[in-house]
Amino acid sequence: MEKAIAGKARRAAKAATAKKACAACGCAKTEVFYQQKGVPVHSVLLMETREEAVNFRRGDISLVFCERCGFISNAAYDPSLQRYSPRCEESQGFSQTFSDFSRTLAEGLVRRYGLQKKEIMEIGCGKGEFLNLLCELGENTGVGFDPAYAAGWGSRQGDRVRFVSDFYSDKYAELSADLIVCKMTLEHVGRPAELLSAILSSAGKRPGSALFFQVPDTTRVLYELAFWDIYYEHCSYYTAYSLRSLLRRSGFVVTDMKKDYDGQYIICEARPGDGSMTENPPEARQELESLKFAVRYFTENNAQKIAIWKKKLKDFRTTGYRTVLWGSGSKAAAFLKTLGITDEVGFVVDINPYRQGTFVAGTGHEIVGPSFLKDYKPDAVIAMNPVYRDEIRLELARLSIEPVLITL
């Protein structure tokens, strides 16, 4: 009887969630297609002890798909559970692969928009690395917004770059810039239309102002069944179709859109429109239909993908393999939590020295530096991101160890 009641309650909760309006366009036709209970609400916040990591605050994930605009969001997202602060350590700049990508990106923006002695604003600047680079390349001035900005990082450009440890909102809309950057930020925003309205107001104050957006590509996540790329900090999930739809409806004109970084990121450039808000043209309808298919594919196959990984790691443990993950960020936290991993994985490796000696939120796995592996001698290394495969292989060779290298 109790099980029947509990099951009825779960079905009622799911039905209620399914009726929640789309966070991007307000449409009521949304469908739940993926759920996770009790996931850590932060996965890059530094956890100083295993106890803190294991007992860290939890939230739920209930991904809903909008049949009108293609937007995917976490209908169970509660921003009050989160505390973005300087304890967040998300920097990828210790990787040469990532640094080269960022420099190429920055050089292209400086060249295309003639950014020499101009003004740049970055919303969600992290530790300010990309903003500093843009200002360095063109002798530009800049301002960056991020509640997780750590004052100790400072600016390499002296007084030409300043940082505001706060969320960007309409209270800063009086600011203007020649280029407004919103890089890996929109996916953290539960109400993207409100943020874009403030950005549009800023951009409209300067003729010729350009905008640069970068978000993870969710189409890849769906087709690769990449459950490790779904975590609480990402409350909004974008595809080329849904991002273009949101920007057009918010009053922007999309001037260029492409995928980069081994197809993992959507790179989008835009400009303020004439004030009119439009939908995607009818000829783009096929994109929406393809997106619906991708959601169905994920729904029908994701459980099998999870089961395969559970079996693989169980087999490794049974045969006495020492297994480690390489990369301690959000992917690792989601991978471990979704699979319910404990001692199947011994340690998590990260080249970021600020993350070493801390613990993965949710499971409490210790984060170590690469040099730890020289004595630990793992049998298998699972790379959380295949784009770093060659970089990891070189580091393993430098350590004179030869584990099996597996990429997700």
C-alpha cells in the first residue's frame, strides 16, 4: 500500500513538473525526459574535507523540453540553494589545449571587431582570464562581472581592467561596451530572458556594439548520451536552434553561429536588433524536429549507457584494476554521482593545483595531482573530456606509467 502511494506521489510530481512553463518562451507544452535526485548543487566549489563533500547541499534535476522553442531546462532548479563565491574553482587555464583555444578565440574577436583601445565587458568572467587576454591583445579596457571572482587573481592589465564580484543584472545596464562577452554563462542562468534584456539595454547604448556568446552544445550531449554533462549548476541547456530562438526573441540579430572545441561548444556572435522580437523562420522547423528526435533518442538509450558504465567499473574492481578519473570538474562529479560510484574509482586527477588536495562534491573522492600516479600506478585512467586525450597521454608518458587510457 505504501509503495502504491509513493508511486502515485511520484507520478503526480512528474505530471506537475511537466506542466511547468518553458523558462525561455513561456510555452506550457513542456515534457520531462530526464530526472536525477539528490545531486550536489555545486560541483566546482572547493571541498576542503571528505565529510564536507559527502554531506554537501543537494538538489534535484528534472530536465524539461519545450516543444515550441526547443529550450531545455531544469524545472526543479532552485537558485536559493547555491552560493557562488571565490571558493568556486573552475579555471581550465592550466591546460595548454584550453589555453591555445582561448587565445585563438580572443585573437579572432580582436581582429574581426577591430578591438584596439576599445571597451570590453564580460558577464560571468570567472577568474578573468579571457577578459585579461582580450584587453592585453588590443590594449583594451574592460570590466568583468562574477560573484565567484577571487580578488587575489587581480588584473594583468593594471587599472585598465576591473572586476565586480556580483551577478550582472539590469542595475548595471547603464554600462556600455564595444564588445560584450557572455562566455559559458547563459547555461547557469535560470531566467535567461531577463539577463538578455539587461544585456540588450547595455549594448543598445553604444552604436556598433557586438556580442559574443559561448555555451555547451546540448545536441552533442543528447546523441552521445553524455549524462556526465548534466549537473545542477547547468540549469539551462542550449542547442543551435534554441539559442538562436532565444536571442531573436530577446531582440538580437545573430550574425554568426558555429561549433568549436571538438564540437563541444556553440560559438555565437550577435548585435542589437531594431527592437523587434522575432521567432525562428519557418524553414528552421526541421531543426526543431531533429531536436525532438535527439531528446527521444536520449530518453530511450541513456539508461543503457549508464548500465554499461556501471558494469565496466564493477568489472575493473573485480579484476583488481586501480582506476582513476582525469579531470575533477563538473563532469567528474556528475559521472560519479549518477553511477553511484564508491571504491570502483580510487582517486580523481586534476592538473589545476588549486583543486588538488580537495574532494569531489557528492562522493568525496580525493583530488590529486598527476605526480601522485607515479607511485599509485593506476591500471586504467578515464579521461572526463576526450579533447584532452593527447595532453593526458603525454603526461602519463612523462610519469613513465602505461595505464589503459579510456575517454568518455
